[in-house]
Amino acid sequence: MSIALEIKRDISLNFPIDEVKKAIKTVSNSSKGKVMLKNENDVMNTFSLHVMGGMLVFVPMNIQLKKISDNETNLLLNTTKSTNTPNQSNEIIDKFLDNLSKALTGELKETEANPKGGCAGIFLALITIGGLTIYYTFS
């Protein structure tokens, strides 16, 4: 059974709005494809993202930033998704917010998360069992 799940987070951050915008992009760029920035509107201070988690579970997120003062920003995150895994959706959002915190404090950097060299490719395996094809993606 699938239900419509609305999740909201309203957070005040002690960082300037430009640093929060940069941190959102850092999380997206360092996520190895798990956080996809779908749309960014610099005038409205909004972001649309798709955040992957688990086996083919993704959570579409909308983020709106509002400048409270020179050193404080309000972040309003909301999502509405038809899902049968509400706990997993909450975990995915919490992990995104944790990574955003790490990006804001300098613990997460794009260069550290995506180092040059090494195996950064994706391996796709196709398994056919009784006429059913199953796709697996490994990275």
C-alpha cells in the first residue's frame, strides 16, 4: 500500500545564505550521483533535488532559503512523495541534512569526496532469470 508522505524541515542556520547555497552544491557534487540538483533559482533562492537512497528509492526535495541576517539563513525543506517506505524517506532526508552540516563546517569537500584517479566508473550487471531481467548498478 502506498501513501502520500509530506515531510517538512524548517531550520535556522548560523551561516550566510551564500555559504548555504554553496554547501547544497557541494553535497550534490560530492554525492557520487545520489543527490541530483534538478533545478536552482538564484533569484528565488530555491533548489529542487532528487536524493537517492536504498534500492531505487528516491526522495524529491524542494529547498527554499531565506536570509534572516548577514550571518543567519532559514532553510525550509519540504517533500511530498507517494511511498510505502516513510521511515526510509525520513532517513534519506536526515542523511542529506547531515551532509549539508558537514559541508557547512568544512568536514565535507567536493575534492575529498570525488578524488581524481581510482575507479569512478559504474558497472551495470544484467541478470536474466526465467525471462525476467534484473538490473544492478554498482559504483
